[in-house]
Amino acid sequence: MARERKFSTDELFQATKLLLLKHGYEGFTFSLLADYLHVSRGAIYKYYENKEELISEFMLYEMNEFLLDIKGIEQIDGFQDQLDFLIRIMFKNEKIQQLIEMGKEIPKSTNEKARVNKEKLDMLHLQMYHNLQGFVLKGKEEKKLNASIPDGLILGYIFQSVAIPNHFDIPQTEWVDSIKEMICHGILKR
Amino acid sequence: MARERKFSTDELFQATKLLLLKHGYEGFTFSLLADYLHVSRGAIYKYYENKEELISEFMLYEMNEFLLDIKGIEQIDGFQDQLDFLIRIMFKNEKIQQLIEMGKEIPKSTNEKARVNKEKLDMLHLQMYHNLQGFVLKGKEEKKLNASIPDGLILGYIFQSVAIPNHFDIPQTEWVDSIKEMICHGILKR
DNA sequence: CCCTAAAGTGACACTTGTGTTACTTTGTTT
DNA sequence: AAACAAAGTAACACAAGTGTCACTTTAGGG
């Protein structure tokens, strides 16, 4: 290295995540990011040709981290423990659905790397469902999961449920327990 | 009227909805809207000082329509019928949660009308939960709803569940029935 | 010690969006 | 048919984002 870098890739991705969630895809700009990191825009352009390339690269990183988390489910025995694990992971990665939806806003770019990254991203998205397919199938075979619900929907449902906005500031523990209860048994009294 | 208008408020709001959902809050511009309506930007500025004012006005309109729909629940007897009605209304207004979240992106503007509209919007949001409080309380009293879940969360949960993205293109009827089933009884086998 | 090369900067040219205004168009009113 | 007023346009000045490039800074190797 000829000169020390003012920001690491980790710092850059962390800032990207924060600013993307705060301002949305279109509201996110290199100026915002550069200001946040206390560097000039030019410095960021040294590493990424444009917004599409940066964000697609960032999304790939986030998605891989998430998939790594999810793979942990394979080390766990017993359906109920797996479900508990999955819900915990989902809460830990609460924001990723929002990021994934943003990833879909990336326009088809002239930038080759961004195009390739977008394809990889779609692959990872499928792979994620694939990795969890085993869990769902096992649950249905063991008569633990309602077999009449399509596999993908069960997963999408868990995904969606952990992202309910907490408008009424219900304390974290009660919040998580209540959502878990509803995911498992619904809103009706048992 | 001195001259026929090229676009009605209804057309304008419909276009606003479409473009907001397509491009997001920051991605939405007067140029986009003007092009869509085949008028000049200036024509829109005749009615709204800026984006904040237009969008807050639009959100107020959408929210009032939605509240009107929701009020229909008071004409219905019996908890289960009310729940069916509510879920049907939620599916009909599938996109409104997304719009409400966007409404929160409106920055505190210098524009007085936008500021007032934002306050009204917050009021309507609370009123919506208030209007449905009766339904939830009744459900809990009649021992139909799980009483250990906070009222606001039960509503937020229904809200959120109807907005699951249908990535796998499951047919509408199966989709709706499955989600209804999960809202009521969860993902586990009964 | 000086040269190299990566890291970073600042300025430039360009594009896109904003808000305003003088002007034109077009129904209605008298 | 003249005049009026609301509707709409086109052009201007400005602000903000983009992408590039010549230039400066700085750690390390010869």
C-alpha cells in the first residue's frame, strides 16, 4: 500500500447500509456517502464506477453474510429448534428484506459489473429459498407445518412478519415473543 | 371554468400513486408526472407549490378513502365476519402501507400546507388504529383473539401480512386463502 | 534520499430537477 | 365581439448530482 486508506470497505458498506435505509435508493448519492465518510467523491469513484456498481457490490456482500447466517440451520436438529433459530436470524437481519427490495430498484445499467452482480444477486435470492426448502419440507413431513401452504409463502411470511414497524414502541422482548407466537399459531385464541 | 382542464385531480392522484410506487419518494419528480400526464411542469405548479405539498395532499386523499373503507366494519355483526371483511379491505388496499411508509419520508418542509397535511396524516393514522380498536377489543372479550398480543401489533400484523411480495407468482385465490389461514392459525399444523 | 504508485482532492463540463414568470390559449360572460 | 380569467406553455436562473482528470499527498522500496 502506497498510502493509508481513509476508509475500509467495511466502513464504506456500513455507511452505505445506513444511508440507503435512511434515504432510499434514489435518495442515496455519492455526495452523501462521501460527506458521511469525510472524503471527497473522487475517492469513492476510485473504487466504484457509479452508484449501481457500488450498491450491487454492497448487496452481494450483505446477501452473502445473510446466507452464511442461514446456513447455520443445517447444524441444528429438531424442527422446533430450527424454527427458533430461523426466527432469531430473521430478527437479527431485520433490515435485509428492505435492502433486497431496494436491490430490485437498481436499473439495468450500462455498467457490466453491475449487470453481472445483479444476476448473482438473483441467484443468491433463489439459493436462499433453496437452503430453507429443506427446513420447510422436513417440517411438513413431520406434520409440524401446515402442509396446505406453499413452501415459498411460509418463508416469505416469516420474512415479512419480523419487519412489522413498531409504531407503538412495544418493548423488544414482548415484541419478539408476540410475533413469534403469531407466526406459529396466528392471531386467534387457541 | 375559463378553459377545460387537461387533467382532473383524480387522474393526477392516480398518476402520483403509480409513479410513487414505481420510483419511490426521492425518485418521484414533477417532470416524470408532467410527462405521464402529457402536460408541462408549470401546469402542475399552478395547483401545488412543490413535491411535498402534492404528495402530502395525495396521501391525505388516499388515507381518507382507506378510512372510509375501514369504517364499513361497523356495519357488520359477528367477529369472524368482521375479520373476513377486514382482511378483504386490507388486500384491496394492499399498497397503502407502502404509501404510508413513504409519507414518513416527507421532510419537514418550509411549506405551511405540507406541514399541516403531515400533522393531519399522523392524526388519520392514529384514528385508523382507533377505529379498529373496537374490533380487536370485541375479539378479545369474546375470547376469539389471543389476548396476550398487544392490540396495535395484531393490527400491524394483519397489515403487514397482506403485503408479502408474491415472488413465486402463486395464483391470487390460493395466495389470499393461504395468507388468511396463516393470519388466523399461524404456520404450524393445527 | 528520491522515486514510485496508490490514495485522495478540487475543479470542470455536463445533466437533471426546481421554482418562477411573462406569455399564449381558450372557454365564458356581458 | 370584446374582455375576462382560468389553464397551460416555454424559457430562464438556479441548485444538486454525475463522471472525469490533472494534480497533490504520502508510505514504502531501491
